[in-house]
Amino acid sequence: MPATPSNVPEPSRTDPALIRNFCIIAHIDHGKSTLADRMLQITGVVDPRQMRAQYLDRMDIERERGITIKSQAVRLPWAPKTGSNAGTTHILNMIDTPGHVDFTYEVSRSLAACEGTILVVDAAQGIEAQTLANLYLALENDLTIIPVLNKIDLPAAQPEKYAAEIAHIIGCDPSDVLQVSAKTGLGVEDLLDHIVNTIPAPVGVKDAPARAMIFDSVYDAYRGVVTYVRVVDGQLTKRERIAMMSTGATHELLEIGVISPEPKVADGLGVGEVGYIITGVKDVRQSKVGDTITSQNKGATEPLGGYKDPRPMVFSGLYPLDGSDYPLLRDALDKLRLNDAALVYEPETSVALGFGYRCGFLGLLHLEIIRERLEREFNLDLISTAPNVVYRVVMEDGTEHTVTNPSEFPSGKIAEVYEPIVRGTILAPNEFVGAIMELCQSRRGSLQGMDYLSEDRVELRYTLPLAEIVFDFFDQLKSKTRGYASLDYEPIGEQSANLVKVDILLHGDAVDAFSAIVHKDKAYSYGVMMAGKLQKLIPRQQFEVPIQAAIGSRVIARETVRAIRKDVLAKCYGGDISRKRKLLEKQKEGKKRMKMVGRVEVPQEAFIAALSTDAEPPKDKK
Ligand SMILES: Nc1nc2c(ncn2[C@@H]2O[C@H](COP(=O)(O)OP(=O)(O)OP(=O)(O)O)[C@@H](O)[C@H]2O)c(=O)[nH]1
């Protein structure tokens, strides 16, 4: 029942027994945002006239792509009609979590801020790898799980089948799985009642020094960083000075409040409360997700557990197509970093591509989002080099190198090269098991186990090198399983592997942008593929240009661009000197758009085409 404003308790005065903190975990597109919207509407915090789809997804890209990147926390008053708590207004704090593999760390922090979670599964699709991974995270955090089948209004819904599947996985009875339609609102009131009646109230020590966990921080151009916190012990009050426990940095609490669903200022936040704080810091790095906040005076000595620095897993070079945009790119990255503690970058130069930045990302989706934001919000035209993972190279003399860029791969005597590995979970209908195994085998995967979720769906567990899945693994998996398979992975360490650096040489000069670190067994095919691609893309020069792929000094593949002398004056016999000069000037103009690699002129488009990952072979040149 929607609560009236008069009986909704103020933050900091809310009895923890009346608070329920929960989040929603779901696979992309299973309806998490729609369900959140419906809850906002049913609890009456959003005026029906102001309701718009995906109210909580604020970023344009999120709205367009329909994915949630940043979590948000919303305070919803709700008085259940059923159960032992019927009639009493409770405060539900709903934390909307991101759903993609790249943001697992953010998901795990949002989970740590809750006592319960709603597991949303599409009634027409069943559980997916991502849901499973998040479910395991929730179980590790000891959360109460409320399983929900969504979209039961769809004609293709199979609630019985998937309820049985969920019950099998979490160990409950199929009749315990709630059935809702986030679209029509069917069953959502029951779900809200269920939240109040089954999720435990938060427990914390009221008189202890304050401890609050940061589960999200967002940069706002007008207000600086807005930090979302969950108070565990004690309380935070307006105007007090607080300290960040991982760094010891102190700040004044300029504003504190709750989101419902617009920010509402409060005097403070007490035990179990979820809300936001503003301290005037300008960079999310000063307010890190997972960190513990305490009071500067008589603060806590033990931080809450679980803080981790975000670690980039995938690196790629970003270069402006137009070299004069380089300062713009730097400013744009500086701006994006204010809102993204996981983005790292440093300047880099490439013979082929000029000045740019080597950037580190949490994963491929993170890379794509940053790239898209740079192009869209800052109007930049960019070219990115093939993504690569971080390697640890140990030399025979015992020295170690961390390699984030293939061109930095050390020469000299190498003892061992280590690459990151992940535990991958793939869920698919069992008719595709053969195709999936073949794909994983070709990517150096080793099968760890296989389980049947129901009679026709399987879970496969593989250990795979991260480098083998960052590129096009997901696309391949989708195309081999007609889109039915889902994948999730988590880093589990590193392994030593037989890896080599393959250089691509034009007329004897290595082109840095094309160097790659690949497994020895695949070096030859990479070399042949790149040399073939470039042979078709590089225009003929006045001399013969060999294109070679080499490991160290050993050439493993070769193609040749034959010589031609394009004599622009050929048709111009006779005397008119001004016409000849005009033609020569025109030829010079054309040359400006070429890059020189040693003595070879290469049009920039050739680099771009060669770096693109399109499966289509490059067109033959005329
Ligand atoms: N028919 C039907 N469609 C639904 C229902 N719930 C959600 N949808 C649709 O499913 C699609 C995905 O819903 P979202 O709420 O954006 O999914 P999400 O899980 O939040 O996705 P991410 O934000 O990417 O994690 C949208 O087109 C919704 O309109 C439902 O109960 N019934």
C-alpha cells in the first residue's frame, strides 16, 4: 500500500527494524529496470505523470542500449497488506545493480550493502550464466534470495519449467518462486509484501563509531562527486568531518540525504540506512567503491571488509584519426575519469598512428562504452588497436616485466610468460554442447565440469586464457549457438604459456600497431592473416615492398607489394610547364595523407582497415 508522506519516517530516525535493504539481480534484458520502475510507481514515489521508462537509468547510453551501468539506490516506503508486518510502513532501500560481467566488482559491493536480493528471471528464457554468477555472489554474501519469474504475460512464458529450474539451483520449492509481470504490474504488490516479510532487517550497533560502506560514487558536473553509502554502525550527520579509511583523507560532509527517487536532504543517516553524501571532492578516485567511511573524531579503527582497487584487465590504444584532436582526447579522458575509477590511461606514440593513449579497461564492454562516449559526447573520431591483456614476463636473469602493450614485449632471454586466466561459465541448450566444446577447445580452454540444469539445458565450466575471450569469443559463441548461449567469467589467476610476439614488418621496419602477443601455435596463422590483409591494403610504391611477419628475427610469413612508378606526367609531353607543376602539386597533396613507415607510404585508411576486426576480408585494391 503506498504510504502517505506523514507516516514515512525521516532518515536517521528510522528504526532499523523497519528497514529492508535489497537489490535486484538479473541477466541483461530480463526486466530489472522495468521492475524497478513498477516499484517506484506502486509505492507512490513517482507521480504517474512523471513516470518514464527506465527512470533510474540516467545516462543516455544506458537508456539507448537498455543496459544499466551505474547502480542507484532508491528509498521506497511500503506498508504491506499481508503477513506479520501488515499495516506498518517500512522503508525499502532498492539498489539497482549493473548486470554485466565487466562490472562484477560493482555488483558485489551493491550486494554487500543489502540483506536480501530479488533474483529476476525471464519466464520465457530461464536462468542465464550472468544470473547464476550473481546468484553465487549473493549466496556468498549470505543474502536472503527471493526468486521471481518475470514477463509471465508473454505467450512464450514457461513458468513451470523455469520455476523448477530455479528451485533446483537455489534449493527451494517451485511454488516458492513468485510470478510477476513488471510490464503490467501483476504480482508486484505481492513481491513488495514478500520483501518486507522475508528479508531480515539490518543489524548494526547504534552507539558505535560510524562505519559506512561506499557502494557507488558518481561524478556530477555541478555538485562534484555524489557518493552512495550504506551505514552499518553508528550514524553520519550533516556538517561533521569524515575520513576515508583506505587513504585517511578527510572531508566535510556538506550534504547528506536519500534518493526517493530525486535527492532529498536529511539531517543524517542511521544504522542500516542507505543514502548519498556530498563532500565537494571532484574525482571518484577520492571516494572509492568498497571503501569504509568513518567520523574523523573518535572514528572506527577496523574498516568493513571487502575493499579492492579496480584492476584493468584489457588494454587498447586509442588514437584520434585527426592528429590535431590529440589535446581534445586528453581532456575527454580526464573528464571521463572523474566518473570512472576503473579507467586508466597514459600517453603513447605509435609510428603508424601518431599520438594517442594506451587505456586500461575492466573488460570489452567497458572499452566499448568508453569509446562510444568519447565519440559521441566529445565528437572525436577514434581508432583503437586490438585489445590485449596484461602479461607478466620473467627473464632468465630473474627480472620481471609487466606488459600491457605488445610493442613493449622484451627481447632477450625469456624464461617464462604468464597470462591471466578466467573461469568461464556457459549456459546453453544441450544441442549446442558439441559446438561450444569445439570453440572452447580452439581457444585453449580446458573443461572443468558440466551439469544439466533441466533436461534440455546445460552448464559448462571452462578455464580459459582471458586473451582468448576478449576478442571475438562472445560473438562466436552467440553465432554458433544461434544466440542461445550465455557466458560469464571471472578472473582466477594466471598461467604460464608458450607465448611469442609476432611483429609485422614493412620493408624491414616493424609497424608497432600490428605487433601481437599470441600463442606459439597460432603465430603462423596470425602472421599469414596480417601479411595477406596488408598486401591488399597497401598501394604499390615505386619500389617493391616486402611485408613480413616475424618472431624475433625469424620470418614466418611474407607477402610482396609489387613496384610501380606512377608517372603523373606521362600524358603531359610537350611544353606547358604550369600544367606539369599543377599535377605535381596535386600529387604532393595526396602524399600528405600518407604515413611514412620507414620508406613506405601507407594511407591511414589501410591501418584502420587492417586493425578492424570485421570478419569480411578487405577489398582488393584496384
Ligand atoms: N512482456 C513483458 N516485457 C517486459 C516485462 N518486463 C520487462 N519487459 C521488457 O523487456 C525488455 C528489457 O527490460 P529491462 O527492464 O530494460 O531489462 P533490464 O534487466 O533492466 O536490462 P539491463 O538494464 O540491461 O540489465 C524491455 O523491452 C521491457 O519492456 C514484462 O513483465 N513483460
